[in-house]
Amino acid sequence: MIHGYPLRYNAGSEVYTQTLAHALFEAGNEVAIFTREEDPFSPDYQIRTETDYLQKDIPINLINHARSNARFQNDEIDEAFHYFLERVQPDVVHFGHLGHLSMGLPGVAKSLGFPTIFTLHDFWMMCPRGQFLHWGLSSGDPWELCSGQEDFKCAEMCFNRFVEGIDVSNELSYWESWVNKRMNASRLACENIDLFISPSQNLMKRHVRDFGIEPRKIKYLDYGFDYQRLEGRSRNKESHFVFGYIGRHHPSKGIHDLIDAFLSLNYDARLRIWGRSQGQLTDSLKRKTEKSLEITDKIEWLEEYNNENIIEEVFNNCDCIVVPSIWEENSPLVIHEAQHCGIPVITSDYGGMGEYVKDGVNGLTFKHRDKESLTDAMNRAVENPELVKRLGKSGYLYSEDGKIRSKEEHVLSLIEHYMSIINVKNQEVIN
């Protein structure tokens, strides 16, 4: 169960879910996906089925959620999920995200007696916006880091953008109450999960320390990857050093800081940006580069790629990957993929990014949210191409050979977790 599935949605959690589904199927399991689509020309909550475009034996059950996707609780989606589970009769229900769907889904699975597991990809269960960034109206710098969840602070710093402006005080009180109900719903959903999986130690510790998840109910397990997609990297020869960025054009990803840092470089380099155009977000970013035709020619805006083509379309065409996110990223897939292919990564020294990249060991890091520090790291890369190549060869920190975990190895570990919660459920039935 995931809030989006490729190719409609291609962010990290969606790509991981597809990789997991394929690995489970290839290991001899039956897999069914429950996810959403947004079709404004069709009735709300209509369900239709298609198949995975790469594996026709995996059914994708799509519930239409085009108009009410801002709700945190949706009884109609709960009812549809109930029907789906009764029809499928799974041995285990694996959740990937509840956003754009309903907080009630784990309760539905529990009411039917199915074991539940939840892979955490961000902070959405403990933060109404999922990233501990201030999303609201601001006369100062937007997208400030949030120090922690508090109901009124959420209303004042994030949900003030929904205030009508006629009676601000009372309206903020309404949103404070809304946040309180939302967080209570989140805690109830967590109670209905048998086991959480965290792909980073940092994310796991924060859910235990700041949200009260019992340590016995959460395990660390990093992502698994399809090695076949990551074979045969051969850098195409070019005369310039090329930085690569992969991802959305949203401010939380720090792409604006990357562009500013690139514009401040002391050296002649190139920046290639791969990702789906996002309308005014993309247009605003492009305006940053319009000061000079010379600079404009040094930045290439390239279309989103299918993940199975990442070597040919991306990694063969850059010397270094930059992950400049301004939020506390969990365990970015692109960091792992680049490391597996021997490509150096520049990223922040913060959160899951700093957990997987250590400065001077297997990449270069910069001070989180500091554009000057990012510029310095990028200058170091251009100055020392042999150094960054050597750092890239160090690869993944947590394996002897620098290789990331394969999807097959990952699935074996995950199935052990499945069996543990299935056995607990079976023992409960016996007792």
C-alpha cells in the first residue's frame, strides 16, 4: 500500500515500492498493490485495475482520489481498502505511506486480523507536512526548519496559508484543533502497526525519541536495489566537469541553493538537472539563470527518466551527483545508486544524508542549508577531479565492498520480519 506508484509518481518511496514488489514476486510471492491516481474526469473513489508496466503479473489497484486528497481521514477510502483486503486475503499488509489516502487504513487491516508492517520514508506520521519545514506564509525566509511538532505552532507556521484573513485568531484556533485531531489520528494509526521499518538510523532514532514509537516496534533496514539497473556505467567523455541533480523542483529539495551555488563557482563547469517539469516552480528556477546567456548555456534542464534507464541517461553523463535538500532527508535512493556505481556524491552533513556520506571518505559534504559551504564543496570537486573519483570508488559505507544492498538480500531480511509478525499474530489467535 503506497500513495503513488510508477510511472505516475516517481519519487523515492514509489520507486522503492516498485523495486520491492518486483523482488517479492521474483522470490516466489504473490503481490498486489493498492495505490491512488488523480483523475478529475472520473468519479471519486472509483477503483480500477491495471498491471505493473514492467511485471504484468503484479496487479495495481488504483483508487481515484482527485479532489479530496488533502484529508488525513477518508472513510470512503477505508471502505474500499476493506473490500480490497477481503478479496485479496493477504498474509501481511505492507504500508509505505498514508498521505493522500487515509490514516484509517492500518486500522482497517487490524480489524480484519492481518499483520501490518510500515516502512517509514519521511516524518509524515510525526509532522503534518512530513518534513519538519515551515510551509506557511512568511515575510522572512521561507521554508525554515521546524524544531518539533506542536499543535499551535503547526497552525501558525504551516497552516496559516489556509486562513481567510477575516478573523485570524479564531481561524488559527480552528487549525490548531485540526492539527490536534490529525496527530491523534496518526498516533492511533501507529498503534495499529505491528512493526515499523526505518531505512536510516537517524529516522529510527527520531521516531523513538520524538514520537514515542516503542523501540521493540521499529527496526533498521536500509533499502534494497536492482543491481541490473546499475550495471555498466561508463562516463561519456566531455571537456567539462559536470554536476548532476536528480529529483523534484520543489524548494524542500534545495535545488534553488544548488543553482545559486553553481552560479558562484570559481571554475567553468556544467550542471545537468533531471526531473519532471513542475510549472511555475521550474519557471522560477530557470529565471535564476537568465542573468547571463553564458550561465544559461551551462545549465541543462533534462526530462524525467525511467529508473531502469538511470545509467544510460544520467550516470554516464555526469561526474558527480549533488543532493542539496534543505530538509532532513531520510535515506535518498540517488545517494545509494551513485555510490554503487562509483560516482561521488556531494550532500549535506545532516540527517540521513550525513549518515550515508562522510566528507573525505566516500564523498564531500557541506554545512546544511549553507550555500557558501555548498559552493566550496563544488569548487573542491572541480579542483580535484581525481580526489572525487577516488572518493566515489569508496562507495557505500556499510559494506565491505562498497556495494549497496541488493533487492534480493533486502527481501530476504524483510520476509524474516514478515514471518515474525505473522507468527505473533498466529500465536495470539491460538491463545
